[in-house]
Amino acid sequence: MSEETAPYNQEENDKKWPLWWIVFPILLVLSLCATGYLYSKYYDSTHAADGQSYESIYKDAVAKHSEEKKMLKRELDEIKAKLEEAIQNNASLLANNMDLEAKLDAKTLELLRKIKSGGLGNPKALREAKAEIERLKDLHQMLITKSDSLTASNQELIAKVLETESSAEEARSKATEFEDQKNVLQEKIKNSSLSASDLKVIGMRKKGSAEEETFKAFKTTKLKISFTILANDLVEAGNKEVTVRLIGINNEVLTNNNETLTDTDKLSTMVETIDFQNEAVKATIFYSQKAAFKKGTYSIELIHNEKLMGRASFILR
């Protein structure tokens, strides 16, 4: 090799790049292409053609169906009330008024079931309920325009509009069943009464300017009565009169104006008014009397509306 070619070959060798300089850019480009392809596939699988995500489309559809169901329930309540009024005011319908009201109740229940079951999984039910409600509206218009007389064809139309998927006999049976359930619930509400728990009676005595608990009869100046009225949704909220009966050691009813404590004709010791709002409420009341308390076992009864709320015993030594 000549002296002139040797430097030239050395210069060519110096210009050659390391292998990783070539491989790394290729791998980077391939990685970016793969990432872009995968993201494109993911985007296509989660978004519609207009760019809106399927999740947002689903949420919008659920909200739309929920609003439509609320609207249909509201429309059903309104048209049912109007139809009931129209039936009452239509002279020619008075003969079979009860039968029509039962059919209307059955029809309303059927439509409520359709509205409840309707939604994304069952859009047909909502369409059917909407169409049935429109038919009820048309029936209402016919009843208010023909309040004096109805032809046979009109009577058939009424029966057809109010026809349910179940038989008329089943509809009447269900209406009767619901009426029975309603009566049972009303009876429960009527007979429901307040109940008390944690009923305790403790003697109190004066010690200087303060008061403290005591179990000794001769030191007792008054009784501290505490109890909890239990929650009860069936009882109407408001002020409740609670009758307290304190029964002494000789089965006499204590009163604060009975000095001898022998007047057994007294049926109650006192009556307290307590604000009851269907939730559990704690109460504390005090009883004092002119006569001194005696040693022995006493009992107490709490009564509301002539029904026993609670009973307990206590001892003064």
C-alpha cells in the first residue's frame, strides 16, 4: 500500500457511525408508529364517528330516559285524576262507575309497571306507555264532550282503552287486594302507639344549693324520671300527652296534692307534653309531693292514648 492511499483509508474508517446510532432512531420511529396505531384503535373503540365518547353517549341516554320516565309518570297521574273526575261527572256512566274506576286503577298500575321497566334495555315499554297515555287523553276529551249520553260504540271504546293485558277479573281482584292492603295499613296506623325504653326513677335530694341523687326515702325531696320514646313512623308527629302513674308502696297512686297518699281514686300522677317527630326522643321530668316519701318498692307506668308505653319499679330505702 502506497503512502497516499493509507491516509485515505484511515479517513474513511473515521467516518463510519456506531451501529446503535442507526438502530435507535429506527426503533424509536417503530415505537411511535405502534403507539399511534394502538391509540387510534382504542379511540375508535371508545368514540363514535362524531368524536363523542360512548361513555358520555350512554350517560346522556340514561339521563334522557330517566327524564322521560318522570314526565310520563307525571302525565299519567294528571290524566288519571282528570278521568276520575270525568267519570264522576258523566251521568250515563254512574251505573257502572265502580267498575270503570277499578279498570282505570288497573290500567294505571299496568302503565306504571311499563314505565318502570322501560329504559335503555327496554325502550319499547316506554313507547307503549306513551301511546297508551295519549289514548287516555283522547278518552278524557270524549268524556267531557259527551257528558250526557254515550253510544254503544263509545262504551266499547272506553272498554277497549281501559283494557289491560290481564283479565278484567284479575284487575278487579288486584284492585280489591290493594284496597285490603290499604285498609290493613290504615288500621296499623290507627292502632299504633308510642313505646318507651330505659325507664328509670331516681330520688333527688338537696345538698346546699345543688342537688344530687339518693336512694334514701327520708332524704328524697323529688323524683327524677327519665325515659326514651322510641321512633315510630306510623304515629303522627306532634305534641304527645304522656300520662305518668306513680304507684306507692301500698298500691296507692301518688299525686303532688295528696298529703296522705291514700287517695286511690286518683288515676294519674301527672300529664306531660312531649314533642315527638317520629324519631327517638329522650325525656326527663320531675315529680315532687307534699308528703314525705316512705321506704319500700314503688312502680311507675307511662301511658299514651290509654295504652301502656312502659313500666318499671324502683326502691327507696
